[in-house]
Amino acid sequence: MSNQFGAKAVLRSVLLTTGSTYVTYAAGLVTSMLIARGLGPADYGRYAYLVWLSGLLVLVMNHGLTTSAIRFVSESLGRKSLVDAQDVHRRLQRWQGWSLLAVGAIFLAALPALRPAGWEGHLALFAAVALLASFAKAWYLFSISVAKGYGRFGIEASSISLLSLINLAGAGIMALLGAPLDGYMLLFLAISIAHPLMAAHQLRRAEIRKGSREIDDELLARVKPHLAWTMVSTLVAAFSNKAIETYLLNRLVGAEAVGFFTIAATLARGGVDLLSSGLMTVLMPVLANAYGAGGQQRIHRLGGDAVRYFHFLGLLLTGVGYFWARPVVELTYGSSYAPAIFALQMMVLVRGVTLSYAAFGALLTITDNQRLRAAEAVFAVVTSAGMALWLVPTHGLEGAIYAHMASTLAVFLFTFGCVWWVLRMPLPLGELMRMSAAALSAAALCFGALSLSEAPTLLHQLLAGLLYVVSYLLSTLIFRVWNQNDIVLLDQLGQRVPALRRLALLLVPWARPA
């Protein structure tokens, strides 16, 4: 195993990626708060719709190329073939360029149907910002995916952290000047264009270059079907990840509902999804490298541990996010955005409970089960579309929330079943049930404490979140969630982080046999 994928490097990458992710998110949250308070619910909803649409275009433009880049660059390096890694880079980059042009043309043709609710100006500015920003972000994501395949996680961490802080400063200046919606749109465009420029500079410094020859036929025969099925699953998933709900809210309910839904999604992303994405950034190449070195059996233990740890963290974040939803929304965005509170609670609940989905999906991707990922994506979009078309026209914002919850749970159960049945992977069901029992016990205690007050204040709810953390952690000991392998892992990681070694010693009396 190369140094980039060794235990110490993995730990360093986890800390770097997770830290930068949360720095970026914190800066983005403050930026969003400034823009929301500066524009008001209606114009902020239109701005949020623009950002959402640009993000959707990025997903369609990348359509699995980023996943394939990480997968085959990393696997090639696991086989000690730098030339294959560079050739994969060259071929996928060419396909990325053609994808940008094709999706851009489709977007311009569909522009009249994509108009933001209540948009009174000409569509030229809206179209230019959405298209150019998506071009830039898509190219950036492809570039850093190649870097991740090389184990160079710091490229993304440094670039996105710096640019998010610059964006925050720009938003602050515009808020002080009382800038209109157009000003914030142009700032969004400028920051988007800066991303690929910085990434290109960093890739040159890291000496990450594309190859000079065509990809090997044998390797190409594996890349093409992987990319094809990944493309299908990615494209379908792009329209199942709150896309249909957001579009219907814009068309049928109004810009304000888009803003409320977006705020909830943004906060849920920071509370739950970012941790998952940060961990997955490291887990994907590690699993790919292990698979290249030792096959499916090599990743069974890694995958089982990942599922357990994801579930533990997901349940921890679920409780905190639920009890802190009201204080967070009111203190950051203001009371005019109160309709976002319930949406946030439900999103945190469903995404926390299903956090281990990320590990399941990675296992299917790494083991070349792209047809299952594609079937999963089709199932997701059908569920999401059906629920959204049924609930949003009659129930508005609440309908969008319930549609999102239903599709998320359905996809999680589908993927869970695929990993269990197709991979024949022994899943730690007992440990998962113990963790769930610990979380339910902690939640019951917190709800009981809140019921002692007829009208819980923001302080009461903040304290309830802290009580949940303490009671949940203690409950994992009572329910004997941890085993001796966890103790060994903590002890190894304690060589870099001494606090983890002390934690390992505390867990010894409560650990079950491995």
C-alpha cells in the first residue's frame, strides 16, 4: 500500500478533509445568512434557486466522471501503474469537455421552463450566471477527483476553504452596501470561476499530469461499462436529490418556499451530510486501493466497520440537529424564516438515520456493481417524483419535506438489501440495533426533560441537544455497542492523537469480544 493510503495518511486525510469541509461550510452558512437577511425571503428564494440549478447542472455535466476518475486512478496506483493512472486522466478529461458543451446546449434550449418564480428581469443574466458557474464548478470537481485518486486530498481542502472565505468577505461587503439580487449573482459567478483556476495551479505544483497516450484497451474495457452505469445512476440520482421537490416548489408554490426548503437543506447538509462526504472522500480511494490489492474479501472488514461508525455518527448528529433546529434557524436567519424549522428537523432525522447509506454505496461502486447503483438511482427518482407530484401540489412545503423523507428511506433500504444480498457481506446488524436502542433511550430522556416546561425556550432546546449527546454516549456503553477491535483501532490512532488512546482505556471495561 502506498504512503498516501497508509493508516497514518488516512487519518491525516480524514482530519484535513473533515476540518476543511466544516470550515467551508461555516463560511458558506454565514454567507447564506448575510444574503438571506439582506435580500428577504422572496429574493433569497430566487438566489437559492439559481444556486440549486447551477449545482444540478454540475451533477449532470460530471455524470459519474468524478467517481470513475477516483476509482480507476486510485486502483491503477494500487497496481503500481502510474502510466495507467495518467492515461485514465487523459481520456476522462476529454469526455468531461464534451459533456460540458452538450449539457450547456440542452440548458439553453430548456431555459423558458427554468425561469425563477417571480423573475421580472431579462433571462440573459440568469442564464449566463447559471451556465458559466456550472461550467467552472464541473471542471473543478473533475480536477480535484483526479487529485483524490492520487491521495492528494489537500488540493480540494485548501482551495475550497480559501475561496469560501473570500466569498464570505464579498457577501459581507455587499450586505453593507445593500446590494440587490444581481450583485450577489455576479459574486457567485466570480467565485465559481476562481475554483478551476486555483485547482489547475495546484495540480501543476503536485505534478499531477494527464498521460500522452491512449488508454490501454483492457483497462478501457473496464472503464467504459463502469462509467456508463455510474453515469446512469448519477444522472438519475441528480433528479432524486431534492431536485423535483425544489422545481415544483418554484413552479407551484413560490420563491419563498424554495428559500425555506433550501435553508433546511443547507443546515442539514452541514449537520449531517458534510461529515458523510468528508469521510467518503477518504473511504472511496482506500476501499478501491484495498480492492485492487486483495479483492472483495479485503474490503469486507473495512466495509463492516465503516457501516458501524457511520451509523453511530448519524444517530449522534440526528438528535443534536433535531433539538437544535429552532435555535439555529432563528439565531442565524431570523424569525421570518421560521417555516424552515420543521423542514430542518425532518431532514436531519431522515439523513442521520440513513447516514450509513454512503458506506453501502461505496461498497457497491468499488466492487463494480454499477448496474445495481443504476437500478437504485432509477428507484430513487421514481419514488421522489411520485411522492413530490402527489404531495407538493396539495401540501406545499410540507409535501416537499415528506416526499424527500420517503425517497431517502426507500433508497437506503434498497441499497442495504443489495449489499446484504449481492455482496454476501456480513453486516453488523446486532451492533446497529444496539446503537439505535441507545439513541432512542437518549431521545426519550430529552423529550421528557422538555415536557417539564410548558413553553420551552431556545436555551431549553440547546440544553436538550447537549443532554442528548451525553446520554447517547453513555447509553452506547450500557448497551455494549463497542468491541475489542474498536479498542485496538483507537489505540493505534492514539499514536497520532493521544486523547484517543485515553478514550480506548476508558472503553476497555465496556467492550465486547470481537
